[in-house]
Amino acid sequence: MNDPRISELLRSGRAGDRVTVRGWVRTKRDAKNVCFFEINDGSCLANLQAVIGKDEATNRIRIDGISTGASVEATGRLAESPGRNQRIELRVDELTVPGDAPPDRYPLQKKRHSFEYLREIAHLRPRTNTIGAVMRVRNSMSYAVHRYFQERGFLHVHTPIISTTDAEGAGEMFQVTTLPIEGLDPANGVDYADDFFGKRASLTVSGQLEAEVYALAFRNVYTFGPTFRAENSNTSRHLAEFWMIEPEMAFCDIHCDMDVAEEFLKYLLDRLLADCAEDMEFFDRWIEKGIVENLRRVAEADFARISYTEAIDRLRAATVSFDYPVEWGADLQSEHEKYLTEHVYGGPVIVTDYPKRIKAFYMKQNDDGETVRAMDMLVPRLGEIIGGSEREDDHDKLLRRIEELGLNAEEYWWYLELRAFGSAPHSGFGLGFERLIQYVTGMQNIRDVIPFPRAVHTAEF
């Protein structure tokens, strides 16, 4: 007797093997003399068909508890299936139903439900084909991220979730406090002396600054963890809690940074197409037609590299009208990014040397005094997928930039001090994990690629 997963049985199970299968009923169908039901245990998209003879069931097995959503433990022998859709099926001679799912109350009776409806029952939506496939892809991509960096000698650093600095300087942070909320009067200022940390603290928006600390001791490091943004945007592209992949590399300039980012994305796509073929076929059929071939083309492409100024010139020469005006000094919008990748270059593009006034304070300034060594990786269908830069390693230039932007230099004292003791050129980039999963699956709403979405007015589970 063994207890294999359904994915293993469908791949290599042999007729005559006696097995026990544990999972949840997806469908049930009664024939005159036979009861058919399909079991899924989450290990793959496909179900295993189980068969119970009605005469046998009447005498020895209770089958009235078998219904969609019920958990079952089914024991029997594998047999060649006469049907065309699968190689084997399970002929059941022992069955228990640990947990039933009354058909009049179980909310997943129909084969297709809207994603909006499924978000209302996030505790049950993992049992659907689409969300199940999303989570298997997410799991595979998470493993691939660690595998890429570990195989190349990067140190995995657990950066703090609670921070006293704003890595992006945007101020959109969730505050952490033990002070009684009812007694606070922000208009008259808040005294943090009695707060838990003795100063204002927030949930982090990025692990980058702390990762730089370790890059300047271990050379190549990465952090992969939850980050938080209190941006009041109720759109299909925004989450308040999301996961970020952020490598930092010492003795690495902007060109090295672009090389690693391109290699990293191609590696992830290669692993996806090799390890998640069944789930990707599902997304290609039901969610985004042609997505597998589109991803394969990106994985095999040579990424174009252009400056921001070149990008603006290309956009100005476009014969189409954009909703957002194209002008030097303005940030590129999604429509601009898609036009560059899909119509100008016909593939992925890395844009460099952005105006400093639209980029973060920590990016290294170019000699022209107007631009910084930033880079954004753009891909067809999505637009920006990775953003990074060479970091400013000159203490005085960094201090002046912090003061220019009206930030409190005292809050960044340790970050500045890194530039005073053994500073070195270093670079890094960030990849939003949910944005990656949304891109590779074709899912339209980012709330459908994270197990429990946190967004504006969305924090029920």
C-alpha cells in the first residue's frame, strides 16, 4: 500500500497497482450500474477518475457522501481506462468521506465562476482549476528564483519588514505603532518617545537599502520577501501587500546590472516553460491565447537597449495618438512601453538614463547632471517588469540629492555612512513577484495571482 500524489499516478502509475488516493471530489456522475467521480489533490491540473460498481457499493461502500467538494480517501487498484482522456483510472473497493460538502450549500457547484466572485470566497478558490494552476506556477517560480541566485553564489538576506526609512521617498507607507490611535492628533504633531521603537516606524516598501548593507560585505546578495505600499489605488495592477525580488551586487555597474536582469528573466521563463507545461497549456487555452509562444520568444530574444532620450524620440515619431503626452522629463506610461516593445522593436527593451527628477534619490547621477543610471526592462504585452539602477556610491553627491528632495538626512545616516567606509560601485534591481506571475499566466487582475489579496478595502481573510 502506498500514498502517491495524483500527478505521480497519472505520470507513472501501473495497472494492477493497489493505491490509496486522498483528495477532493471535483465531479460526480452516476450511470446505471456504476458511480464515476473525479478526485483532485492539487498536485496537477488533471483529475484522477475513480469508479465504484453500484452493486458493490450498495453492500460495502457508502457513496451518498460523494459530492463536489467533499474530501475522500479512496483505495483500490489502478486499471487501464477505456476512456480517451486518461490512461488509467482507480477501481475503488474501499472509501471513506472525512468531510462532506452539502450540494445545497457548497458554493463551487458550477464549472465556471467569475474571478470577482472567487475573490469573495478566497478560502475556497484554490480548489478551482485556474487558481490552482496559478498557485502551482507561483510555487515553481519561487523555487526558480532561489535556484537562480543560489547556483550563482548569492547570499539570501532576510531584510526587515518593519523599517524606519522610506526606501522610495514617496511616503506611501503603513505606519506601525503601539500608541493609542484614539488619542493621536497628527495636526499637533505626534510624540513618538513613548512608542514601541521610540520613533516613527512603518512596514517596508522595499528591502533594497538593507540589501545594500550586505552587498558591501558579501558582494552578491538578494532578498525575496513581502513589501507594503499604502497607495490608494483600486486597480487591477495594485496591491497593498506584495512580494519583491531584489538582488544587490557590489563591483557591478549599470551594464552588469542589465546583463544580470536579462539573464535572470530568461532563466525564469525557461524554467516555467519546462516545469509547468500542463498549467501553461491551460493558460494558453483559457486565459491568454498564444501566451506560451509569446513567452518563448522573450526567453530567446536579444533585448534591445536604448536610452530614455532615444525612447522619447521614437515615441514622438509615432504615427499613433497616445492618451498621455510624450515629452522629455515625463515618466513613460504603460501605453508608451507597450508601443516600444510591440511596434518599434518587436520584443523586449531595456531603457536607461532616465531624468533624475522622476527617479529615486539613491540612483547614481550621470555626468550631465540631468540623468541617472537607471534601467527599466520592458516586455511586450505588459510594459515594465523590472526596474533597477546603479546606486550612488559618492557620499557627498548622495547627501546633496537627499537634501534636494527634502528628505531627512538623519534618517539615512547609516546609508550615507556606507559611502564613507569602503564604498564600491554597486547595482541592483527589483522584480515584483505578483507582477511576474500575472505576466506569465496572462491573468488580468493582480489580486488573482496572490493567495490572499490585500488592497484598498480588501483584507477579509
